[in-house]
Amino acid sequence: MKDYSWQVSDPISQEPIPPESLPTRFALTAAGLVLDGNAEQRRLLLCNRNPDTWNNWQLPYGTLVMDMKFNSLKSFGNLSECMQRIKEKYSIDYSKVAFTQVREMLEVDNITFNPKPCFENFSLKFSKSAFVWTVYYFRYYCCKLPMVQHPNNAYVWLPLDRKTLANIMDHGQFKGLPVADNVVALLRSKLNINEICLKE
């Protein structure tokens, strides 16, 4: 089954959603950008949180998931607008649940999140764990830790050099595992993760 990943300004926003891919689950997801290393060699933390289902590299994340059904969704642009309205309506619950899950995943309480996301995108995919089509609204936040914490699951540090990033964008893999579509989309964007997070 085909997965979809896009930003609001992408041409896909004008395209219709395939009828068989209409979502019934809506996920508001906060993804943490955790950096390590010196100024010459920055690294980004990726985790394999669900090796039995997704089995891919993802950013540390937390999600507020809701089961809903909308009959008026026609295009990917409609879906983006719908997710933004849901986020506004459930902003308090989203902040409480999603950020708590990121802290639990990293096993550290005193994480400092920048209050504004530095990047946003959307993903529509068939959930292998719930067996339904799920749309994700990803919002990416620079994080600060008092010290680098290792999550209680498989993890890897991704070097942010041009060669490594180009290889991921070409092949979608790192160290033998797929990199999540939304992470590849983040790396493909013009956002300079290193500069943005160092300024926060």
C-alpha cells in the first residue's frame, strides 16, 4: 500500500485522496530533534521504537490519536486543513500527551522543548498496528537535554554530513533499516537542522 508524505505548499495538496485510503484515525505527533556531537560533526538521534511493526528509524515522538470519520475529505489539501483544525481544538490535550510520551521515550523529565515547531508536514499511511488508514500531522521541535540520554529502545546517531544525508535521500535507509518517510521529508527540506537547533 502506498504511503503519502507532503507539506501544505506541495502540489499533492491539489490531488484527490484515493477512496480506499481515506483515514479513520487522526494522529497529532510531536517529534523531538535531539542533537549530539561537536560543531564539526553534529548528529541527530533516531530510534526504532516498534521493531515488531514498523521496524524503521524515527525521531523520538509522542502522539495524540483520535478515531474519527469525515465524509467531506476530497483532497490532500482538505486533509491538511482538517488536521490543523483538529490541532487547534485539541491543543491542550496534544501538548500534555505528546510531550509526555517524548519524555517517557527518552526516559528523562527535564527536557526543554522550543515552544514553536521548526518544521511541519503530513503523512497518510496504512497503520500496520491498527490496520486502518491513519493521517499524521508531524510538528518538529528542537529539544535541549541536561545531558544526552539514551532511550530505552534501539537507537542510532545520524551524522548530519552531506554524504550521509544524500545517501538517505537516495535510498531511504540507514544502517540497514528504512528511515521513516516523514524523517526523509524533513531531511529533504531546506531546513538546516544543525543551525536551527543551535540557535534555540
